[in-house]
Amino acid sequence: MNHRLDIKGQKFGRLTALYPTFANNRGLVLWACSCDCGSKITTLILGHELKSGKKNFCQFCKNNSKIKHGYAHTKLYDVYCKAKERCHKTTCKDFNDYGGRGIAMCDEWKNDPGAFIAWALENGYKEGLSLDRIDNNKGYSPDNCRFVNYFVQANNRSTNRHVTIDGISDTIANHAKRLNIKRTTLVSRLKAAAR
């Protein structure tokens, strides 16, 4: 990442720039900042907004509730919005599979995208990984979410069929991987054995 603006350790109002995190889709670098208010959540702000004085306190400081988080044009914020919509927007095409069956986003994340993004950056978020609920019957919360690759997420779907082979109950994809054969080959063999 190209850090044209090096402001590490500099103080801007109540904020101290800690380290650059990632660039949004316009190539602008976000900086993780700590705030004098003692908030446990790291605030992410564009470097030029700090330098210009446009942002000088975090979203948790009293009487400043209208501060925007500064990462509306990032892929990670899009992940947040889509997860929230699936749970809480009845017009979302996936609502029935999520909010419609009681899956919700925890209040901490639902009310503050900054809390979600800070958690994500501290818990393995990288582009190309997906937000995954560990237990598909529970909602989106820090203790039930992780970032995983497509294979892990696909194997964690509630619609997956589990079969028992050699005394081990697992998904067909995991059995195929364990047995070092193609998934389609295993499906064919299972169908033949069932006849």
C-alpha cells in the first residue's frame, strides 16, 4: 500500500494516528486512530480529514453523534451493509433466510458500523474472505462470526447434507477432500451404493 501521507503518532484534536489500515476504492488511505475519550473501539479516518481538521474526535465522543465513519466506499463496509440488510430489511431478497427465521445482528454492530469494522480488522478480515457465522442458527455478533474462504463458508451452510462414511459424519465436500477424490466422483459412488 502506498502511504503518501505519513502521520503515524501525530495528534489531531482528540485523535492520535496509530497506523494506516487499507485504502478505500478511491485509493484514499484510512488511518486507525485512538481517541482521548478512552473508547475501546479504534476509529478509522481518512488521513486528509485528520490533517485538515475535518475530523478530530471519534464517533463515541459526547455531543458529536453525527460524525460519519469515513469508510462508506470500502468493500468491508459493503460486507457490513449486506449482513445488516439480510437481518433487518424486510425487502431484502435474502431476508426470509436470515431475519425471517430470527437471525439478527447484535445491537453493538447494528447501531455502529465502526464497531463492526474495528472488530473485522482485528479478526482476520482480508479482501477475498467472506463473513461467516460459526453457528448458522445464531446471529451476527463478535462471538459467532469469522472471516473464511469460500470452501469453509460453503461447508458451513445450513442446507448442506451430512453423510456418514467410515463412521465419520461430514459434508460430501469435506469427505471428498479427506478421501482425495472429486466431489462428483463421491456423489456418483454414494448414489450407486444406495441402489
